[in-house]
Amino acid sequence: MSVSAVSSPDGIIRILLVDSEQAEAAKCAEALADAFGERMALLHAATLADAIRLLMEGPVDVAILELDLPDASGLATLAGVRGAAPSMPILLYTRTLDDNVAVRALRVGAQECLCKDTTSPHQIPRLVRFAMERQRHLAALEAARVAAAHRATHDPLTGLANRGLFLDHLDRALAFGARYGRKTGLLFVDLDGFKLINDSLGHAVGDRLLIDVSQRLLGTVRRSDAVARLGGDEFVVLLPDVNSRLDVAHVRDMILECLREPIDLGDGRRERVDASVGGAMSPLDGITAQELLDAADVAMYRDKYARRRGRMPTPVFGMRVQDETIAHQREERLRAALDAGELAVHYQPQIDVRTQRIVGLEALLRWHDPDLGMVAPSSFLPLAEDTGLIVPIGDLVLREACAAAVSWRRDHPESDIRVGVNLSAVQLREKAFEQRVARILAETGCPANALVLELTESSTLYEGDQALLALRAVQALGVQLMVDDFGVGFASLAFLREAPLAGLKIDRRFVSRMLTDDRDLAIVSALTTLARGLGLHVIAEGVETEEQSQRLLAMDCTEQQGHLFSPAVPLTALGSVFRLHPPSSLAQRRARLPQAS
């Protein structure tokens, strides 16, 4: 092993020799000089006090220590040196050494224990090398352990605390507040339109912006506060031990102010960040971590919607002014369409192919623009979700669908026909969403068992357990839940088992290809079998041909939906559909439909 491999950055090995026996110290120094020559800087101390002084004056690579000194003896000498240089390797080269002292010395940090009576000074250089190399390995292992622990608790991009570490801090702050009667503040920060930067300028620029924002947040809050990145462009700030909402509002204003200065995105581009910030405070807004996060999240969305309604957005994330103006105009046009009644609900029947009777209808939103004609849902629903307009739009669809279900059951009292309404992830995130559903059911007089909420797989990913809690609250009303477009998203089998679902819908993409692709046929068959095994009823979407319908029926997938039976039609056009496919009878439905668990 070469000396340079373990020496200091300047190539010099700094050795501290602590020994009051001049003759022994001289022998040891001579052996070290022979081994290391000019690559060594030897420091000599005859007392513990001198040794500590030398250690305080500059770094030392290794110490060779005699335990018995004029001002210290035994393990107290080792403790004094270790206290002055906790990570420095230490070799004991002492006159009085027994097994008991050696074991205790190794336990408190010595790397080697040698007795002068049995060890030649010429063995010391080799042991110095071993001690330094061993210390280097230990330091590398410790650094790796610290790095691994940091990666497990921190966001790899920004270095901020991740969700797990932040929740731990939040739980501790809430426990402290509950014990001592103190308040805890929380701010939820969302960068408006951040998706645009990744789409238009690339992820590298987006990462650069996130790093800059994280540093600004850290520079704004107190040292006792905590900042975390939950993911994407979402940040949270913990404010332990606040006095009132004014304190939370003050930090919120400081955050908005710190983001006003444009951010350098490279290539001479400087843009200002626009953010939505929502605040909450315990115990007024919640006493648990999740309650406080939900309250701050809802407040953030309210802030986002209010600011969007109140002013023209400023240019952000490298977006051209005219592009952002267009986006704003599209939002305002959609808002005007909602106010003007241009959004309408159409209904597509779901048929039991064994009886050719309707078992339910799916409510589908349509927009008829006076100038553009019929606007595809794919053109405006993403905008509605991004701007939060999906919440009032969703209420509109839910209210009209419930009213329609009441009229159907009144006209067909022998049936228990149901209506399916699509549920957005944004709606699911609304606080007390189940109360909104309950209110609309009461206002329209719609029985809860007439309503089926259809949620996409992606919407079930929101906060995991939080999604389950929200869904169970809705299911407790008597409303049935189904997973829409199943098989193309990320819902796990564990979710199907744990969530209070009544059924699932097989995505039209599998149905459309199942007669020409054996893989899609196998997927449809497996999904049908899975649903039956879990006690769920299953609906196949996008059935276009009689051959598709019969193949699905052979798989025991009896409930089907698609243009083979009827497209989505306005409420006023359902009379002809009902004449062709009358609603199924109550007795038939009870015999066939599994109850939601």
C-alpha cells in the first residue's frame, strides 16, 4: 500500500506522537522517519494538554498515544485525545497494558493497542498505515450510510425533505402543540402552470426552476420551520408554534414576495414564477397531519381559482404572452359556456344483452358552442380539470343526472334503473366531497342506489389511503362506485380488494381489438373473470358490433355499452331508446347485481 493513498490532500502525513518518555519517543520518531521520510510531518507532545492544543491548531491524520502522562493516566488520556479529534485513528503504544485495558480502549475508539515491552518501534509505521486505511474505509461506510439515509428522507432533486420526513416533522409539531396548547401552521404551495415548462422548455429547465424555488423557500422561512417537496411542483411549509392565522398569512406573503424576482432559466431567459398558496392552522383546521394537509390543499385550490377569476395571468415559465392569453381566453370561454347553459348532459344506455333491457345509463358531458358547433370532451375536460372548473361542472352533471334518474324511476316504477356519473380526481380531492353528493341527492330527491360514480384508475392514486377514505364516505351514503376504463391505468389488485367498489368497466380499447388481437381477447377474458371472482359486476364499453357483443356474452360479460345499442343522446331523445330497450325489472336487477360492500 502506498503512503499517498491514505495521506492528507497535500500528500503529507501528519502524525501526532504523545509520549513523555524521551528515549521511547525518539525511537518511535526515528522509525517513522525511516518509513515516511519527507512525506511525514511529526508533531510531539509530552502532556495531554499539549496534545489537545496541537489537535486544536490543525488536522492530524493519526495519533500514537502513551496512556501514562504527567497530567493524565489510563483511559482518561485516551478520552481526552478522542474528545479533541473524534474521527482521528489512535494507536495506543503504552508501557502498561493488560487485556482489560486493551478491550476497554478498543471499545472507546482506539484502533490498535500495543505494549512497548513486546512491540518494536519499527512495527509502528506499518500499523500507522493500517490504521489510516481502516479509518478511511470506516469514513466511506459512514458517508454511504448518511447518504442512504438522506436519500430515503429527502427529495433527490431539490434536497428538501420528502413526504415521509415532512409528515414525521408535522406529527411531532402537532404532538408538541397538543401537549403545550400551541398552534401549528401549514402552507401548501403550487406553481401555477408548471406543466407548461416541461412541455415547452424541457424537463432540465423545469428541474432548474424547482431547485431555485426550493432555495428561495428555504431562504424565506425561519430555521425552525420545515420545507418539503411532495412531488411535481407541490411544496409544503411547516410553521411550528405560531400565534395566529396572521403569522401564517405573513409567511404566505413572504413566499409570494420571494417568488416575484424572475428566475434565471438559462440561455438568457428569465421568468417570474406565479404560485398559488393555501394556509391552514391547527387545531382550528384539523388536529391530524392529514386533516391539516387537506385543509391547506383546499385553501390552495381556492386561491388558485379566485386569482384566475380576478385577473389576467402574468407570463410564466417561458410562455409567450399571446399563448398564455389564448389559454386564459379558453378558460374564460369555458366559464362563460357554463354560465350560459351551453354544457349539456347526454346519456348512453348500458344494456343487459340477455334481456335486451336497459340496466343503466352513463351521463356524458357535451358542449355545443354557438360558433364552433359540438366541441369534443377531450378538448375541454383537461382544461376544466386544470383550472378547477371541473368542480362546478361536475356538480352540474351530477345534479342533472340525479334529476333524470328520478324521472326515469317515476316513469318506470317497476325498475331500479341507475345513472352513472364520471368522477374527476379534482372532485375527489375536494374536502367533504361526500357532503356535496349528499346535498345534491337530497335536493333532487334521487335515491342513493340510483347513482353510480365512475372513477378512473388515475383518480384512485390521489393520496392512497385518503382516496379510500373519501370513497368509503361516498359509499356509506348508499352510492355505488365503479372503476372506469379499467386496465389502462395504474389501479392495483389491492385497490380492487380494499376499495368499496360495486364493479368495473372494461376499457373500449381492449373491446375494439379483441376480435383481431388474441392478447386483447385474453385481457378482456381475464378482467371479466377477475371481476366475477371479486364479487363485482362488469360492464364492457365501446361495443360496436354484434360479434363483439356475442363474444363478450360467451365470457359472461352481460352488461354492455356502445354504439351497437345507442350513442349518447340528449335527455329528450331517450324515449325511442326506452321503447327499443325497456328498463330492466326490479326483480331482475336484484337477482343479478352484486351489492356494494
